[in-house]
Amino acid sequence: MPTLAIVFGIILDAMGFGAYVATGAPTSLIPAGFGTIIFLSGLISVLIPQIRMHLMHVAALVGLLGTLGGLGMGLPKLGALISGTAARPLASAMQIAMGVVCLVFLVLCVKSFIAARRARKSA
């Protein structure tokens, strides 16, 4: 799971910095904020395995917040984005993309947590 956290953190960081370069708007860095927290959770859990479970729960929580924030803000604008009438189409697309990336990460976290619990019970 820490490796996935690092990868998804880098993806979100790249999305945020890419959008910032494209627009210059500071709010474009929001995905990078989520990505940095997820990335650091994964990196620190590799370096300090004793707190891995806690850090992966932090990463999952950030993934949940990113999903709710990204999809909650982006999906209402999807119709305008598709029709080409969105006020800020890149912002709307990035919100949806961040929500989807965080959702995929969250699903993988939940699957990992379930597998870890089953492994502990059988051991």
C-alpha cells in the first residue's frame, strides 16, 4: 500500500503543478496539496514501518476528502463542461479528474485494509 500511496501522490502532484503551469491560478495547486499528503504518508510509512497502518489510514482519509471535494465540486459542472459552456473548463475537468484519481486510490485502500484484516484474523 505505501507504494500505491507514493504513486498516487505523484500523480496528484503532477496534475496540480501541470494545471498551475497551464493557468497560473493558485487554486490549481489543490490536487498537489492532496497528493503531497498522500505521497508523504506513503514515503514515511516505508521509512518507519511501525506506524504504517496509521499513515495509510491518513492517506485513505485524504483520498476520501479528495474524492468528495473533487467530485462534489466537479460533477455539477459536468453538463456545462460537455456542452462547452463551462466558465473555467480546465478547473472543472481537474476537479473531476482529482475526484476520480482519489476515488481509485480510496477503493484500493479499502481493498488493502480488508485483505490485511483477513490476514490478521487467519494468523
